[in-house]
Amino acid sequence: MLRTHTCGELSKQNIGQTVELAGWVHRRRDHGGVIFIDLRDRYGLTQLTFNPKIDKKSWQEADKLRSEWVIKVKGKVIARPDDMVNPKLKTGEIEVDCVEVEILAKAKTPPFEIDEEKSKEVKEEIRMKYRYLDLRKADAREVLIKRHQFINFIRDYLTKLNFIEVETPVLTKSTPEGARDFLVPSRLQPGKFYSLPQSPQQYKQLLMISGIDRYFQIARCFRDEDTRGDRQAEFTQLDLEMSFVEGEDILNLTEDLFTKAIEEIFPEKKILFKPWPRLDYSEVMLKYGCNKPDLRFGLEIKDLTDLVKNCGFSVFTEAIKNKG
């Protein structure tokens, strides 16, 4: 192992210990001869110090360091002076007084700073082009971490209810659904092709026939359609199926699953309605004018037909006549 600790792990309890850290140079500062480096990994930041009076060789190497270089260091954990304590950092009470530094990889000047605030000014196209840099930021990385936690919660929850996770084929035959299929030419059978699944629908039905009465899958799905706010050509969904149940059982299970997942993984989020309200199609179209209403928006559509049908104003009377 190239490190004994991560950059978000050290605290006052480690003072006096010799440690080894590895990560990316986040910032470099030269304060009158003593060089300060903020070392970053996905766990946090740790401040390093290089003092020529303690180890001149490592200080000379630290003087060469630049942002986003990858380094490995060795040093002793010491307490920060009281006026340098940073309460915003988990490691804000300590720093590592380094006696060794090894440059593992140099880096060109990045197209934008790896900084949550400053990167908000960077165009999304640039961030996506350099996605590997964008993911070094804590806020972008947190999305992946939360996604991982959410999927693990789903797996644990459903496994306790005797569900079995089954991976269904990705290369399959075309079974037209709501969009066009992505096609993959077959090398072994020229002129023929595979289709990427829009959903595992038929395979999960076969599993029910097979007696696998509770199935789920974190499924990759593909739909050859234009990208827009709620449409992606490639996406992941929770797919599940149950035998010997009624519609109410499915509703109860999904409500309990997502309510508990949100409460555990996103405790800062508040579920406004418990139990979840259940509205039929005709009701939501009458009240909200769409089949996926945002219930946080309390302004419902009201039927004023009886109030205005005899008002004499043509805009209203014509609309009523035309069943508008």
C-alpha cells in the first residue's frame, strides 16, 4: 500500500504518528520559506508542510509541485497552531510535517480549477469533455457515492423479502416497444443483428413462468430516441416482478422501499406525503392537466363551468359549447 491513511481520516488522535499519504495537489502556498500543500483524495483534504529547516530535500521537491500533480508523502502528524485551525475540514486541527515526497505523476495545467465554487462558472460542455477532472470535485463525486448507496440499499431491502437478482441478456432479438431499438450487427451471421433491450419485460415474464416468483434487476436499458429532459438513449432502472400478488401489493412495496431509502440515504430530504397519495388518471387530468403532476404545486385547476355558463362573455360560452 502506498498510504497508511486517507486525506480525510487524520485527526488530533493521530498527533505524533508517522503517516504516509497519497493524492492530488489541490493547492500550493509558499509562506516565507515554508511550503504548504493541500493534498486531496476522494475522502477529503489534508494540509502538508515542507520546512527547509527540517528536511531540505523534500522542501526542494515540494517547490516543484503544481496543481493536480499526483504525489506520495511521508511525515509526522502535528497539531496546527490555534490561529490556523480550519473548522470546515475534518482534518482541520492537524497537518503533516513532511520529510519525504515522491512525484507519482505530473499533470498539465487543467482547463478549469478543481473547485466547487469556481467550476460553477465553467460551461457544462467543457466539464463533460473533461469529465475525469469534473469528477474530482466533491459535489460531482458525491452523486456517484449516493447512487452506489441507493443501489446497495435496494439490493439489501429486496433480498430480505426473498427477491432474487437476475441479469437478463443485453444482446437479444428485436421486440418493438415504445421507441426504436439500437441494433448491433452480428459478426457470425452477416446481414443479421442483435437488438439492445428497451426493458427486460419479456425475460422477467419468463422468469415468473419458471417459478422465480420474486425477481429484480438494476437493469441497463437502451432506447434510440431523441435526448430530452426525461429521456436518455441509455439509462438504468430498477426492474422487478412478483407472482401471486395484486396491484396493491406492488404499490405498497415500492412506496415502502423508496420511503425508507430516502430517509436513510438522503435524510436532509423531507417526504411531504406519507402515505403517498394515490390519484387515478381522470382525477389528475381534471385537477392538474397532466398525468405526472407535481403535488408541491398547490394551484389546482378548478371547473368554473356552472359559474360562467350564462355570463354572456363569448370567450367562456364558446369554450363551454365546444366542451373546452
